[in-house]
Amino acid sequence: MRISSAVLGLAFIAGFVSPVFAADPPFVGKWTATAAAPTGPASEIVTVAKVAEGYSLTAKLVAPTPGQPEAGPGKEIVLEGNRFSYKRAVAIGTNEIVITYTGVVSGDTFAGTIEMANVKIPFTGVRIKEGE
């Protein structure tokens, strides 16, 4: 009986400790994200990282055209299992437009939707593996 009590005790403790060692959500990492924009595909390198206060998200256009505005860093980042959402803002003239991104990760790819000014467009992503 002592062995089974010890095993139960360890299992009980493991239940409290294991969340500390849980893996990062699958959206954490570096991605090539491509939006199916009406003017043609637009790609960014998106980097999602775990930080002390949650997560950070930055993005850089792959092939910007001269004068093309770039959206700022991610805000209101939510990672729940394989689902993600975040917002970014872009200044167009004197206006700031909020862009909302939502999606689902499946292995080394994701699929989702970008919504801006009541227009939704699909976007997809492929994980950039270290060394690429």
C-alpha cells in the first residue's frame, strides 16, 4: 500500500507541476504569412514569441512597394490551443485602421482570415524552420 500511496502522491504533484513545463502554443515561432489580397498576394514574415507578459508579434513585409504602409506590432494576442487571434493597426493618411487576424494552426501551416474595414480576406502561413 505504501507504494501505491507514493505513486498517487507523485501523480497528484505532477498534475500541478506539469502546466509549468507545458509546450508553447503552436503559433509561437516564425512564419511566412500570405494574404489573398484583392490586388494580389501579399506576404509577411511574422514572428510570435513568448514574453513575460504573454506574447509578442512582429511582422515585416516580404516585398513592400515604395510608400506602402506597414501595420504595427500585434496587440490583444490570444493563443488558445491551436487557435490564435490578434490585432494590428496601420496608419493610412491621418486615419488608423485596425486589422483583426484569426486562424488555426495545423502542424507547420495555418489558415485564417484577416478583417479590415468590414472586408474579410483569407490568409495562410507556413512555418519557417530554424536554418531556413
